[in-house]
Amino acid sequence: MPQRIITAVALVAILLSYAVSSIAATAEENYKFYCAQCHGLEGKGDGPNATKNQPVSPRDHTNAAEMNKLTDDDIINSITDGGPATSKSSLMPPFGKTLAKQEITALKDYLRKLCKCKGK
Ligand code: HEC
């Protein structure tokens, strides 16, 4: 009997920690959930949705030379309004309705960590 109680308590603890973490998703979690299927788990532009028969490849976020061409605002705008916001491909979807502004800013910071670059 006590063992069952312990199991129940452990289960509740696990469920609670899930609930808490889904309220405050980190930029890394958001990236893995929303971006990695195209941009790759490590941001190298090689996610499972990035196939050769697509006209453009997802940005390699670890490419400092390319990422340095973008200002912080460019990054925020393309995440918020999609590729066309920075005259890029509409294959890059808009996330302005999916993610909160602060989550998008946090993703921008996360991308700056991936490229180890500051931008223009
Ligand atoms: C359906 C695939 C797909 C998903 C999902 C996706 N992207 Fe993209 N992304 C692209 C493609 C394709 C491009 C390249 C567009 C181009 O170069 O014309 C791109 C480009 C970008 C750029 C560069 C834009 C520029 O002006 O050069 C940024 C920044 C970016 N993505 C961030 C993200 C973030 C952050 C997420 C997750 C919130 C995300 N992307 C999700 C496909 C995707």
C-alpha cells in the first residue's frame, strides 16, 4: 500500500512539472517544437522538412556570415510575419499569432547564441 501512495505522489509531481514547464516554455523548447523540423535541432538548416526538392533551404542559424547580415529586428520580423517580411521565401511561416512577443524576442536571442554573432 505505501508503495502505491509513493507512486501516486511521484506521478502527481511529474504531471505538475509538465504543467509548469508548458506555461513557461524556454526559447530552446520553443525552437525544438516550432522551428527544428525545418531548421534542424541544432539550427543547421537540416531538419526533416528541409528536402532538396524545396526551392529554398531553411536558414542555417549557425552560419555567422549569413546571420550577421540580419539585424535583430530582421530576425524578429521574419519570425513574427514570416519570410516575406524580410523579402524572403514564404516557406518560412509567420509565428506572430502562435508565439508571444517576448517568446519571439527570446528566440532571437537563442538564434544569436547559435550563430555566436551580433548582427548588423
Ligand atoms: C516550414 C519550415 C520552417 C519552419 C517551421 C521555420 N522556418 Fe525559418 N525559414 C524557413 C526557410 C525555408 C527559410 C529561408 C527563407 C529564405 O531564405 O528565403 C527560413 C528563414 C528563417 C530566418 C531568416 C530570415 C531572413 O530574413 O534571412 C529566420 C530568422 C528563421 N527562419 C527563424 C525561424 C524560427 C525562429 C522558427 C521557429 C519559430 C522558424 N524559422 C520556423 C523555413 C522554416
